[in-house]
Amino acid sequence: MSNPTAAMLVIGDEILSGRTRDANMYHLAGELSAVGIDLCEVRVISDDPGAIVAAVQALSAAYDTVFTSGGIGPTHDDITADNVAQAFDRPIGVRDDARAILAAHYENSGQQLNEARLRMARIPDGATLIDNPISAAPGFTLENVHVMAGVPTIFQAMLASVLPTLTGGAPIISQSQRIYRGEGDIAGPLGALAKRYSNLSIGSYPFQQDGVFGAHIVIRGNDAAQVTAAMAELNAEFPT
Amino acid sequence: MSNPTAAMLVIGDEILSGRTRDANMYHLAGELSAVGIDLCEVRVISDDPGAIVAAVQALSAAYDTVFTSGGIGPTHDDITADNVAQAFDRPIGVRDDARAILAAHYENSGQQLNEARLRMARIPDGATLIDNPISAAPGFTLENVHVMAGVPTIFQAMLASVLPTLTGGAPIISQSQRIYRGEGDIAGPLGALAKRYSNLSIGSYPFQQDGVFGAHIVIRGNDAAQVTAAMAELNAEFPT
């Protein structure tokens, strides 16, 4: 499979401290899979400037597209925008277009565009804004990095506006089958199947249910006919 | 805070493809937090040998302790043990103590210890086994890396036997408060509070509920009295 590649960078102490269960990784993984972009790596790091700069540089160099979530609000721990700017050695400041978006939003809602909120208009030079239909404060795209909010509803809305701008590959076809046999009984024939269909990705994900061991076998690839053929061979080997 | 540091490496295509929602990260984060070990980074990577070796080496060098989950079963895509051995340049083969554990388990359950299952006895030289009370196949500890199963029940059981062997720091005290004000109204006073209590970690996690914006403010640190004092100042600033 030679689809475009992507990585995700989740920025936030709340995930690492066990306080919050991340929801954005699962959502992004499903959306990218549907448009044929391979999510190859996810990193979760804390609100630490050095860690953010290093991770943005490493992931941006290694993959076609990078998505970040978290750290673009108005509080002191929202440092993502400044660190992404630093990662690409770009100046950053309050930008007029972003300020105008915030000014209109807060005027409509009768709230004050104070100094803290104005931090959300800090956008690196040369970045393109990402629309935020929920709470106005925009994300942005700089080079191949899409900087988005951590709040799941806003993350999802931003992703919906970014996705159509990306070039996907062939959507990945996936078929799965539950086999109620120990993985150790499945492993031999499955390994042989994986060798015969070397351009498919064949995974085995064990489960345990009411004391019975089994495995979900998932066959994935760009070629639907091949996926179907491989699944037929699997079913012949392990009739249900 | 100068607690011991930890990282987690989640190995598995099923997370990156959006098929499975990871559960082990959230569990590990909570358990480590309770014993005063700071989870600093999580990486999710695919079943790719080069990626696993590189990630194990990078995380092992950067943090006191590393936990991996996934890829230690009997099927062709279970390559974690071999790659961890390679990361530390250690020989790996079927080890007698691990084989004995599997032989006893499969004899009891009337299943065959076939070639595929025997792969689960492949343990790097010098590693210590981690008990698996659920399905027998052991994890192992090599250097500062704990290699554990991806199935959540087994991951949790293995973690329970590893945790008491680790030296934790002072448990982290955490207090939180919901404030029903826009984050932009909270940001100024909160930033000043964070400056006054520079040895505490003060986070703001915005939420949206029935159209109302607010933020969870979380104050964390090793010193309970300081956490309480900072929370009192926050409550005085934003009475509920």
C-alpha cells in the first residue's frame, strides 16, 4: 500500500495524567482510513515547549501530513501555536484576519475580546486559517501541519473542513471475521495466508469472551477483490 | 515535580486504522499517576519492525521506564519480542522457563503447544518474565522496558505485577473545579495563579455543555497543602 501517510500529535497533560480519555485519535483514525490516508503514528506529549517543537519537527519530516490537537485556547497552558511557529522558525503574532474573526464572534455574543482571548489570534506568518464553526477561534495550517483544537466537537469540525483539501489514496477496504479458536491454532494457516497475499495487511486481534478465547481477523488492502479472495480462503480454513 | 518518568509504546495497526479504541493508555495513565510516576509520552505505532526498534530505543533512552502493549501473541504480526531484543542487541530464542509455563498451561487446557504457540516462549537473553495469570504467555522486562500484552485484561494483570517493583515518587495530589465562564475570562487570573504557584501544574480544559462554555481547572502537585491553597485562591476569584 502506498497511500499518503499521516501522523497525529496530541498535546495535553490531561491525557497523560489519566484524567481524560482521548477521543480525537479514534475519530481521526477512522476518518483518515475512509479517505485512504494511512495514519502511521500518534504521539501524546505534555504541554512542554521543547517536547512540542521536537515532535512537530520529527513528525513533519517523516510523514506527508501531521494533525495536532490541543493547546490553542486562551490560557497560560495553551502554547501550541507559538511552538509550531518555532518548529518552522516562523515569526508569530496577532494576525488581523484572525483578530477580525474573534472580534465579530465576541461582539455577537456580548463578551469581551480581552488580552487572553486575543492570544487565540496569534497565528504564525504564512499559515492558512482553519475555520472553527463552534467557538470561532481558528486553527491553522503551516507547511504540512494542521493545528486544531482539543475539544472533540471542535476538533471534528476543523477536521471536516481540512479533509477535503487533502489528497487521499485508494480507500482501504477492510473485512473482518471472528474465529472462536485460540490464536495459537489460527496462527499457522494465517501466517501462510499473509505470505500468499503479501500486499494485504492481515491482522489478528485476540479477544476473550465468557472464558472463550478467539481472535478478530482483519484483512485490509486497496484491492477489494483480493481482500474478498483472501477472506474466502480464511473462511474455508476455519468454517464458522 | 521530579518524579520518575515513564513512556508508553502502543504497538498495533488496529488502533491506527480506527478499528479499535485504545483502552490501555487510559488505564496505565491512571495507575502511574496514583503511584507518583509521570507518564510523559505515549507513542502509537504500527506493526513495523523498523518503527518498533527505533521507538523502543528512543523512549528507553529518554525515560526511566517504558511500557509496551501489543504484539506478543502467536501470530505472524506478533513481532514485538524480536524487535525489543533487536533494539537492545540481545539474542532471542525459545527459553526453557517460558516454554515450561506454556507447556503446563496448554496441558491443563487440553490444547496443543504447537509451533505458533511456542513463539510466545521467545524471550530475549537476560529478560525477566512478567506473569500472565489469564492466558499464561508471559510478558518480559528487558533493561527498563516492560513488554506486555495488548488485550486489556491481560495488560492490566501484567501491570499489576510490574507496578510494585517500580519506585514511585510522591503521589500526585489533584483537585479540580468546574468554572462556568468562558476560558477567555478565566485565563488572566489563572495565568497569574500559575505564576504564583510555579511548582504546581495548573491546567485548563475547556468544555461545552448545552451551549454553555466553561472549563475544568485542574491543579496538580506533590504538596497537598499547596494544592489546597491554590484551589482556595481560585475559588475566591471565581465564586460558584
